[in-house]
Amino acid sequence: MNWIFGISLLIIFELIADVFSKEYALKGNWFLWCGAIAGYIIANIFWLSAIKNGSGLARGAVIFSVGSAIVAVALGLLLYHERMSTPQIAGVGLGIVSLILIFWE
């Protein structure tokens, strides 16, 4: 289960890159653009590590996609005061159910 550490760091650095990206979109600062690119590069280094250590492409991709989406939604709601519709909230709920099913053995 070493791959869980890699997936966790992948999600963390993807989240950092997403914050830099949002800030770049709001402020247009070149430094923020560089921070976003650096975050995405570092995140993908951990993706390679997770795959090498046994996450599997299918399982790892679902865990990363849903995990990073849930965290990004939380940031969007809490930091940037974005809003979600009821169907979008239901979609996040289904994403959480998908994570439970992916880990179910």
C-alpha cells in the first residue's frame, strides 16, 4: 500500500497547483503561473511513483480524480465562495460513494 502515500502527495500538490491557477486567473501574476506549473509537475512525479508502487492505472486514476475533485470543491466553496447547484452536490456525493466502492475489497 505504498502507493497511497504517492496518491496522497499527488492530490496535495494538485491542490496547491489549483490554488495557484485560481489566483493566476484572478490576478494574472506571472509568479502565480509559475507556481501552478511547478505544482502540476511535482504532482505528476508522485503520480509516477504511485503507479510504480502498485496503485494501478484504473484504480489510481479514479482515486486521484475523485479525491482531487472533492478537495478542489471544498476549496472553491470555502476560500473562493463559489456556489454549487443541487445536482453538482449530488455529483460530489456520488464521487464519495465511488471512493468507498474502489477501496471495498
